Amino acid sequence: MTEDGSDPIQSGFTPPPTDLALLSSNEAGALCLKAARGAGMSWGLAEEAGYAAAWLYTRGINGPELLLRHLNWIADRAYGNVRPAGHENPVPSDGTALCPVALGASLSDGCTIPQGTIGPVQVPVLLLPFVHQLAVSAASALRLRWNGGHVSVSPEGYVSGDMDDLTALDVTELTLQTDDTSDVVPVSQIAPVPIRRSVLSDLNAYAMQTTVPASSASREDAGSAAGDND
Amino acid sequence: MTTTSTDQCDDPGAFRRPPSDVMRLARMGAAHPTRLSFLRMLLRRVVAERWRFDRPVWQMDAKGVGRAVYRAIGPERTYSLVAFAHDLPEEMRTDRVIATAWDATFALFDGTPSENDLDRLEANVPRQEAGRVGPSELSLSRANRSVRLFAHVVDRLASGRQPDRSEMAAVGYLMRTTAVYGSGKFGAADRERIADRAELSEPFQAEMLSVWLTREFSTDLVEHIAAAKGGEKAARLDADIKRELGVGNSTGLGMAPFLVRHPVLLNNWMAAREEALARVRALEFASPQSVQSLHDALEDAQSNATDWHSEHPIQVAKLADLRTDLGRIAARLKTWPGEEPRPWDALWRWGEELSLEGQEALLALLLEPHGAIVDELADEMSADEADCFRIDGRMTVSTLRQALEEGFDWALAINFDDPQQTARFWYVSEEKLEPRLGSRAREAGAELEQPLCIARLAQGLHRALGGWDQNALVAEFLLAEPEHRFMVRRAQVQQRYPYAEVRDNLIAEDMLPIDLMRCKLAFFGASRFDPRSDKWVRISLFQGEPYPSDMEYAG
């Protein structure tokens, strides 16, 4: 991968030349999907990771940076060690911490609102997009609570509560329960958040692990059999 | 186009073609544009809403280098094509995505751009993927000249003459786009931002508008350069000749995976077209006006088939089939309609004896007289794919398995132990992330295969489910076997959207990527499909259609 933004041949996603960049949410989701796959997630879970990052980004939360933090942690860990022990048992198999994407997807799949403690969960803010899916199923806002704060997500996808605290957390135990009291914050009022160039470069480095190095044979085979100067 | 309100539309359900017929690659690779194609939707709207067009900026030197702005002014909003024309050295001209420079580059701007906007775009748009656009841009694109024809037209016009019509017919366009990016690419506006605007809610309308304005730019540019060269004696393009020029498009494998990656969208395109055919077949009568309209459409189709050239052996054979079958349809129409009930259905069933080219051309012809019952289906051709993203993990393993056996029976029947059936693999090259198709036996990189081999993924999922307690939940299965998550999502989409999957093996030795491309391009409204290999194709858009500058409204 190159740091030279003017050389598009050598890299796929070209990080913008500025230190901070605004992405479209489509772009953020697509880059994060590829990065998650490059970091070792299955294609289906990588899709969930892309969804989660874009969901947060749309709400003014730096989903791509948060996902990168998680991918750096998960990159050298086996899925079996970071997945929930059971479909209705959201604790880590090996006692360390859960992948929020694997956990979130599992809770969403089963429409499960666990009764007891969840986790510990790595980068727990990444769980919010899946809590939104559960809130839709439950037709009720849900409150994610940890020692020191809480955040609620409504079925409409609005978030409220101690977002800055949750975003700063590296790992924590949580509980999840219905919440009929939360305020709603319309998404349209939220300004997009710029992403640092180094974050995009690091995500891109993971994403490039899904690509095949170029060869002259592959380059020629993909094109026209004739030239374009006709 | 003539439409009548005297036709009666009966329940069309019984006349709908099943996905097992429609979703085969060979048939998709014979698709023709119809009145439900996206460029036709744009042209209908522009006329119905009396859009106006102007060109507030034209800063171009004698060599045709500079910038221009074309505005499309609708009832609620204005969109502007911002064009940059360049002096491209011949050795840099390639239509491939790996290109770094082009004859012209474009962005479709949301509104009327200020000088500051133009300067910002000039610093980025000519760099295409290496630049950045923002939420005020709806598409980013580029085009190369058809070198020979462009030079010919400049020379002829500069000397006060019109271009040679056979030269024009052989190419059909002055410039061809080589990529048109939308939907949030490179920082552009997300689809969600514009999807609720009536004029952009149907598929690819921003891209179609961009390409239509690009066609106007290409003729303006050639006339400008000819005028600079020829001075007072220079001519302008004759209106009839100009109308026969489309805007070309040159595309490779990047387009093929799109249909596989967007199963709900594919379903909605196909389902709308099939519903349109079913509605026509269900009609009890054929009015004189609709019969005349069919004859007119056939005449146009025969003229188009005569002018449609390709040197690719596959396409040469298809064109022969098409010309023969259009002749057979013409002969059949001499005694049609007779006394038969449901005359349109009778004509369709007669046509099932034709080649795939002939059948799909007949489909397009049958839709043409029936705008009154067909055009509204355009409203159903978009998709909110996020709606179908979430997996239903409460489904049992048994139910999912049954869904696979019913919806993916075609996939389960393929023998993947036969090397011919796994001969190829889809991958993304590190070169500008270009999608490519490799040979599993001869090329490295198969371990980085993209999940486009849906049939094999379906078989793998079916096998894995067989080892589970059939009463277990899909949520439990996926927790243990996350590698099947991608395919479980598709299987559940297929249950709701029967036209979502291409029902062929996309990694087989004999698979033709151009079949996928032709299907998608036909939905765009492309004509003159001209393969340059089994993975590369040129087409023309808007050929024979009016230009933005032709839009004049009575009253």
C-alpha cells in the first residue's frame, strides 16, 4: 500500500490527502466490510461489521475508527475464543472478552435480550447497531448499562445517553433492558465526523489483505482484446 | 407512444414466467432494452415535467481543453453536469479502470455550482478515484473519445461538410464513458440522501442524467473544435446525423458482480419486467392503436438490428438469430391478431419457438405499446437493501434447509467435484480494486476468492445444515459456523424475492461474464451491445433519442 494519494494504481481505496476526511456512509461501510474480512472475519460477519461501522458513522460517531480499534485487538485471536459461549449465554468462551460484532449478530439473530450480565465486551459501542435491531424487534427502546453510565437506542434508531463515555470504553461488562423513558435525538441533526488519515490507511491495509497482487497476465485478461485508440 | 385505455388487464399472475426460466445466464445474456429501462424513465419524466436545460459555462480553448457546465432544471431542483475536457496523449488512452487520465471527466452536481465549487471540482474530478468529491456531488465519471470518428467529424465539419454516414454508423458515438460512479463513491452523496426525491427514486437516474448531458457535451465539443479549426466555413452537425449519435460506454468485469451483490435490486428489476410482460399477455384485446404501435416498434427494432455491428463470434451468431427472428415476427404479424382470445398471449406463446434473442426482443416489443399498464412498474424497481439485511435466526435448521432445496435446487444439482464446474474464481485485484476472474488451475489467489460463487456456497450450506439437529435454530447454527452467515442471508432473501439469484454456476469454465453485463446494460437502456472479449464490452446509450437541447414544449 502506498501513502502517495496521487498514485491510484498501487492502492485500492485512496485515503484523502488531508489529515481529516469525511466519507459517505456507503464508503465507510464498504471499507469497513473489507477491512473486517481482511482482519479475518467470515464474509457474513464482515458484512455485519460494515453495517455496524456505517450505522454509527451516520449518527456522528466514528464507527470506522472504533472498528479499527477492535480489528487490531481481534486480528490475532481465534473466533472460537471471542464468540459468545452460547446463543443465550453472552459470555466469552475463554473468559477474556467478546467480539461485539459476533455478539451483536448472535443477539440480533435470536432476538435475544439477555437477562443477566453480558460480556466483558470489547469496544462495546460497536454493539449499539445490533441493539437497534433488537429494539426494532421488541418495539421498544433498549437501554445498555455499564458500571458508570448508560445509552438508549429507540426502534427508530435514535441514540441518547452517555455516548462519549461508551465510545471511550475499551472493554466492559453490560446489561440490556427495555427503556420507555429515553429522549430521542433525530439522526438528521447530527453532523458527520471527520476520520483521521492514519485510521483510513490502517483500515485500508486490512482491506488490501482481501485483494490479489497484480500480475501482467491477470491485467491483460480482464480487458478488451483490442486497444482503445480506435 | 400510443397507449389506450380500452385494453382490459386481467389477473396477470398466470402469465408470469417463473424464475427458473428467467434467471438463466443465457437468457439474461439475450436481454433487450425495454420501456422500463432506466434511460427511458428519465426521458419520460423530463418531458412530462417539462424540464429545461442550459449551458451557463463554456470555457474551452481551440484544442477543446477547458470546462463547461450543463444544467437540468426540473420542477423542484436543478442538477448540473460539470465537465472538464483534457488534452490526452494517445499512449495514456485506455478504457480500463487502471487508467489515470481521460479525454474528459465529469461530476453531476446537486444544484448550480459556484465558481468556488468549480475550482474545487477541477482540483479533484480530473483525478477521478485519486480525488475526492462530497455530498453535493451525485456522480463521478469520465469518457474517452472515439479517436477515429471524433477526428473524422472535426475534419468534415471544419471544412464545412457533414461526416460520412457509414463512418458514423460504424461507431455510433463520439465519446464513451468508461466509469460512472454514484451512490457515495469517493465521498459523493449517499443514495439515502437522494432516494426520497421523486426524480431520483427510480434506479440510476442521476447516472442516466449525467450520461445524457455528456452526450450533449460530446457534440458541443466536436463542433467547438471544428469551428476553431475551420473558422467561418465550419459547419454544425446536421440534426438527423446528430440524433444517430449516442454516448458510448466501455465496461469490463466490474459491472458483472454488481448484479450478484445486489440480489434484492436484481429481483425488483426482473420482477417488474416480468410483471409487465404478464400484464400484456393477460390482455383480452388488441386495439388497432396498440397493434399499429407494435408494428412501429418492430420496424425500429429491425432498423436497429441492421445497424448493430459486432465482430465478436458470439455476438455475430446472436445478431444472425435476432435478424432472422425479427423477420419471422414480421411475417407472423401479417395475420395477427386473428380471432384468438388473448391475442398478446397467443403471440407470445407462438414466439416461444424463437431463439433466446428473438424471445427477449419480442418481450421488449410487446411492452412498447402498453405504457398505460407498464410504466407505473418503474416505481417498484428500486430497493432498500438494508431492509433485508437482518437474518432471521429464529428459523429452524429444517426450514432453512427446505428453503434451500426449493429455491436453490438448481445449485444443489451441480457436481462441484467436476473441475470444469470450479474452473474459475472471482477476485479483486490490488490494482484499483478491479474485479477479475481467474483460472483456478493456472493463477494464484484462489484463497482470496470473492463470495460470488453462490451455487457452491448454497451447496456448502446445505451440507453443513445436514449435520445439525433439524430443530435447532439458525441462530445457534451461525454462532457455531459463522462461515455460512453470508449464504444464510442470501437464502433468506431468496425466500422473499424469487428473482434474486442468477440460476447458473458463476465459476464454471463455460460461464460468460458478458451475459451478466448485457442484462444489466439492457436495464440501463443500452443498445448495440458489442463484446470485445468474453469479459469486456462496448455499448451505446441514448442513440436515436432526443438531446437535452431538443426539449421544447408547446404551450
